[in-house]
Amino acid sequence: MQARLHLPLWIHAFEHVSAALCAKVTAALEQAGLQPAPGGARPSGFGLALLDGVDAAVLERVRSLAAGASVLAIAVGARPPATADMWALLEAGAFDVLNWTDAAADAARIQARLERRDALQRLAGSPEVRSTLVGASPAWRALVHSVVEVAAFTESPVLITGETGTGKDQVAQLIHRLGGRGELVVLDCTTLTPELAGSELFGHERGAFTGAANARDGAFALADGGVLFLDEVGELPLPLQAQLLRVLQEHTYKRVGSNTWQRSRFRLVCATNRSLEDEVANGRFRADLYHRIAAWRCRTPPLRERGDDVLPLAQHFLALLAGPGAACGFDDAVREYLLLRDYPGNVRELRQTVARLWYRHSGPGPITIGDLAPDERPAQGAPACWPDIRFESAIRAAIDLRIGLARISQAAADIAIQLVLEQEGDNNQRAALRLGVTDRALQIRRKAWADAH
């Protein structure tokens, strides 16, 4: 049966790989049902990088290929690469590294890796996911792929960590929807009082305590066959932690006031803005419970680590407020304000900021600086905070990797060109105007960039 990949597959053979070996790999892949196309075009889709040895030039080329495609590195030399070289290939952008030893078996392994990656990327790019977890920054894309993988391909308990306002509840909801399991039952552990905590989790029988006029199901019963989301699980007191652990281990519980064991099987998703490792070390959270609920961990990055997502998120929130079919955006001054502003409350604070702008706005046209409340306007004459900490962090990372000034400058220019062209619908004239260069200069730069890739 032919393998089903929804994006093209190509092969890039490095100079030390013989044409005969490349043909042998291609034939084995075709026998497995894959149809790789010749390399040479600008890479997209899925690529196999055939290499015999790893050096700086190989890593640079893999990095270039991985900028537009999902690259699987295949070591075809007589000796497998050193472990350090394999890690370097992953760091350069390859999603996995395999050794080519036996044609049929290796082709099957490659096929399995590509099909899983294809399924992950299709789910990550689906409207359901893109409308729930909005953003395209590297940190956010890594999170989305992790969430999709754990939701669609495992039944593992998931621990979502991150600062307040970073979207932990959105991640939990998406895990539930992609997992296709029953109901989602949400319990905020900060609202559990000692008097009612047992009833909230286990339910109670009629007359179990003063005020219990009727029997009531708790979270464990309601989540049976579905997903139980414990928000701020770090707030659970130690006695309840022990009881939760017992339910997770035995899948049974008793209602308050009952002697009858009830069964419940559910997927557990927890979230916290605390460091549970520190809580365990300080004796405030059970180590055995921590390891039970943290079978898979997802960290939602703060907004300061995903600066590329500020404007897409702002536009997303504005579209939700404006309603279907409404055309509304931000003028350049407001876009600059949103980019340079700090967001201690993360995405939640950005959403509230956009809402305040929207409710002050009137009439057609984009939101303008007059829609900013007076107490939110930047101080008069305050200099624009750029280069900011995010830019400095990126440059620092390049320096730590011993990347030279010429390459840093080239990369910054190339990325700026790509981003502006995307924003301007590949219109060369408008992009050149925004970049402060002539049309001709931008055309020459784009041609040189395309030739190099």
C-alpha cells in the first residue's frame, strides 16, 4: 500500500554520499510505498538529508533546509555519527536522526517517522487547533506540537505548567477535544474549602452532613469516561493529595457518607503556576502524586518569550470582539504600542488591553491611538524600547553559538525580508517601502537569498 503523505517528499544527498547509495535509498523508499521527488527546488514538505559525517557545513545546510521543511537526517556512512553529532543535528532543525543499515527495515522506519510527523503537522495546522492555540513563534509551535502529540496519540496524564495568563486552560480544553473522550470536568483547586472539598471530589450521599438534602455526584463520577481538569493542582492540601493518588491508582472511590465503592476511569489533566518540584522538595506536595500526574509535561511560555505572537493574538482577539465579517485592525502607532508594551499578565492581559481599545473605538476604520485610555498612554517623549530584551536575547544566543557578525547581520536581514513580504502579501513595492530600501535593492536581495537556498 502506498504511504499517504499530504506534503511532498524530497531527498537531499550531501557531497560525500555517492549517487549509487542515494539511488539505493530511493529504491527502498519506493518499495515501501513512498515516492520521493528529486531535490533541487526550494525545500518544503518533508525531506530526507542523507549524510556521511557531520561538520559545520552540514549543520548549516540542515539548518537551511529545516527552515522551510520537516527534515529527517539519515546517516548512511559505515560508522554511525557520534552522539554529540546527533544532538547537533537535532539542534540544527532535524526532527530525528536514523542510521541506514538495512534497506527494507530502514525504509519502514523512515515511513513510520514521516507518517507520524505528517499526522502531527496536519492536526497542528487544523482550524480547530489554530483557532484555540493562536501563534506561530518557535516557542509556541513547539508547545502546540507537544500538545497535539499527547492529546491524539497517548492516554497519559498531563501536567501543564506556566505563569498566570499563559493559556493553560486553553491547552486543557484542546487536549480534551483532540482526545475524543467524554465530558470535560473542570475543578479549580483554589476554590476547594476543607469543609466541602470531599464532596466536590467524591460526591456525597443524602444526609451525609448538615445541608446535604440530596445525593450529589462529585468530580470523579462526572469525569468517568472523560477528562478531569484540576486547575491549580498545587493548591490541593496534603490530605486531599493522598486521596487523589489513591483514586488514580485504584480507579475507585467512595462518596462521602457511603460504604459503597464506585469505579471511575478518566484522563487527568492538571495545571499549576507553581514549581511542583520545589513544592515536593519543601514537603508541600507529595512526590508520588507528582510523578503520577506529570507523565507528560507541557509548559505554556510567557508572552515575553513569544513576541512574534503579540500582533497575531491581538488581531485574533479583535476579530472575536468585532464579530464575523467585520473588517477592523490597528493603525501603525497602535501596533507599535502593542509590540513595545509589557504584559505582566501575559496573554490574558493582552486580551484585556485589546478589549479596552475596542470598546473605546467607534466608527469604521482601524483602531487609532486616540482609543487608548489616557492612563495607558506611554509617557510623553519616552523613547521606543527597541532593541528590546527579546532582540538582545536572540543576539546573545547567536554569540553563544559562536556565530559571526556577518552571519548575524545576514540572518536578521533575511528574516526581516521574509516577515515583511508575508505581511504585505509578497508585494515587493510595499515591502521595500516598509524596509526603507528601493524596489531594486529588495529584488536583488531576494534573488541572492533564493539562489543561496
